[in-house]
Amino acid sequence: MSADAERAGRLLGGRYDLTSVIARGGMGVVWEATDRVLDRPVAVKEVTYPVHVTEHEREVLRERTLREGRNAASLDHPHVTTVFDVVEEDGRPWLVMEHIPSRSLQQLVEETGPLPWQAVARIGLDVLDGLVAAHRAGIVHRDVKPGNVLVDTAGRGYLTDFGIATATGDSSLTTTGTMIGSPSYMSPERAHGEQPGPPSDLWSLGATLYTALEGRPAFAKDEPMATLMAVVSEHPPPMLHAGPLEPLVRGLLTKDPALRTTPGQARTELQSALSGAPAAQAWPPPQSSAPPPTRSADAAAAAGGDQVERISAEDLKALALGSAALIGSVARDAADQARHLADKRRARRADRADRAAPPPPRRPAATPARPARRRFRFRRRWVVVPVVVLLLALSIVVIGVVALLGSAFGWF
Ligand SMILES: Nc1ncnc2c1ncn2[C@@H]1O[C@H](COP(=O)(O)OP(=O)(O)O)[C@@H](O)[C@H]1O
Ligand SMILES: [Mg+2]
């Protein structure tokens, strides 16, 4: 009999009846259970310790679960999973939560590929509300990603898993400099080893919405450090399915936290995208308890960025040094990004004007289409480069002549 089967049917803390496994996450197993006292369904997170953990690491995991309980319990928000209880049994804590019949955004993307932008906008608004409530309470989530967003049968979003969240005043559990998280969803400032603040969660929300819209993460390489390098220095690849949400996602994925889209701006942009938008067809998808279908290549790509990784202090230092050289290119990226958005806005305006204007008279078919003439544009480098080359050549000649005269007349 498997360990899961043995535990199913177990009465935890004399009160919670474990029924079946909902999911296996980075920290353990999440169970569907029934609270015998209040006679209601609950979800129970069992923290499983990896086989070779040291006593110290065990203590850290235990502390982290208790902290998740405290953080989530201090928040009372309709879009944050509520924690009801923490039970300590078998020498480890078990987290008892509100049960939300749902699938994670990660599962949905793996099963169905990119989600309609209208659905993503609604989920985005819900998660944003939950995040703002956490920030107001002084809690930074630090692990916002598709695996930690639940989507219920009505298409509403819930933020869960405050496992690596920090509350103001809490001492950090990662005192050794090791960083824990999912590189594809970590903000650039976190990748630089800085203490993450609320804007860091907004970056992760942007990266989460990107995955939901495109069916794959914006940044996912084979190695965690390569992914972090891409996070600090690369543009997200062009978005093909984002519709009116593209500027919002790009704004959230701004490298500089001071320039990043704020929660207020994000809410306004999401609401205006949704105002008057028809509900997405075939949404929400039917809920099923059946195992997900065999993964496609896209599903595997979507899953690629969700693993929790441990990144050592040395690697972070190397990244900080390497990326210092990249700061110039990041600044260029920001300028490119701004230019790209301005171009798109111009194209949209021109498109609207075209549609409003009467169609232009057609050319007679016999007239051969003349190739468009390229506009002549003067470039400063056409003057600067030859002048610099000429000056260099002249100075070499002068130095040569002086050297010749010098040796002839014995000056040196
Ligand atoms: N309250 C809940 N109700 C229903 N399902 C849940 C609940 N909490 C978590 N899950 C499921 O369990 C998965 C892992 O949960 P999570 O809290 O993220 O654990 P981990 O810390 O192991 O990542 C989620 O992606 C979701 O599918
Ligand atoms: Mg999780």
C-alpha cells in the first residue's frame, strides 16, 4: 500500500478526515478532507520533508509552514485562501485551509494552453486585489506564480501559498543568502539579491499573466541561473494572444521597480480592457477530477518555469557582477520597449482612422504598381566617421614626418 493510500482515511488532529490527494506541490501534498466538527470540506497541506534533510532544514520547513499559516490567517480577503487551523502531528505542521474546488492556473495552462484574455483579465483583477490586501497588511508574497493561483468553476482567482512570504518584522529564514523561489517568476531586483518589496510581487503577477496569455513563461531557460540572467537583461518575447492586455503585462514586467506599473494603474487598465468586452467563449472550462491529459510540448514549456529552485549566494553574486555589465543594455531595452509601445499605439490609431475613413479610390488595374521610394534620411555618422578616420590618418602622417625630421637632424 502506498504512503498516500495509508494516510487516506486518517483522522488528523482527531478532527480532519483526509480523503484524497488534490495535488503535490513544492512543499508537500495537498489533501481534500472533511472537518468532522463543523462538517465542511477543507483542504489540508501536509509538509513532506525531503529524505536527506538535516535537523536544521527540518526546523526551517516547520517554521516556514507556521509562518504561512500566520500570514494567511492574518488576511481576510475573498481572493486569498483562508487558513483555518494548523495541526502539529508526526512532528510536523499540517495546514488546514478553506477548500476551493478549483484548478491552479498552472494546471489550466498545461491542460488547455493559452487562456482567453478576458478570462485572464478577470483572474488578474482578483489576484491583484488579494495582493494589495497582503501588501496593506505588510506581507510580501514573494512566490506569485501560476501554481499559486487557484481558479474556481466561475473563473474567479485566489492567491494561495504564502509559504515564502515575509511579514514586516519577521526575521528572514534564508539567512545564509540562499534564495528560494521559481526563477521564471522572480523579479529582477530579487535576482540581484535585493530585499523584495510589493513591486516585486507585481512583476511576478505580470510574469504569471504572461504565461496564462501565451501558454509559456516569458523567461524560461534550461538552467535556473540562465533564466535569472534573462529576467534581468532580456525583453519578454513578443505576445501573440494578449489582446488589449499587452501594455499592462509589459508595464508590470518593467525591469526598474520604480518605473513599474503600480497596483492602481494595473487595476484601471484591467477594468478598462474588460469594460464592454464580451465574455470569452467556452470559459470557464469544465472542471474535472480526472488526471490531466498527456502533456503537449506547449504544456511542458508552460510547466518549465514553475519549479521551485534554491539558488546559492555565490551564484547570486556572480549574477550581480555579470549583470552590472548589462545595465546599459537593460536601459536600452527599456527604451526599445517604450518605442515598441509607442509604435503599437500609433499603428492602432492609424488603423482606427483607416476604418473610419471612406475607402480610397482604386487605381486602375492597368497601372503597374510603382515600388515605394525609400525616404532619404541624413545620418550624422556619414559625416562623423569619415572625419574621424581622416583626422587619425593626418595625425599618423604628422607623427611620421616629425619622427623622420627628428632622426635626420638628431633631435632625439
Ligand atoms: N485551498 C485549496 N483548495 C483546493 N486546492 C488547493 C488549495 N490549496 C492548494 N491547492 C492545490 O494544491 C497545489 C499546491 O498548493 P500550494 O499551497 O501551492 O503548495 P506548495 O507549497 O507545495 O506549492 C495548488 O497548485 C492547488 O492545485
Ligand atoms: Mg505552491
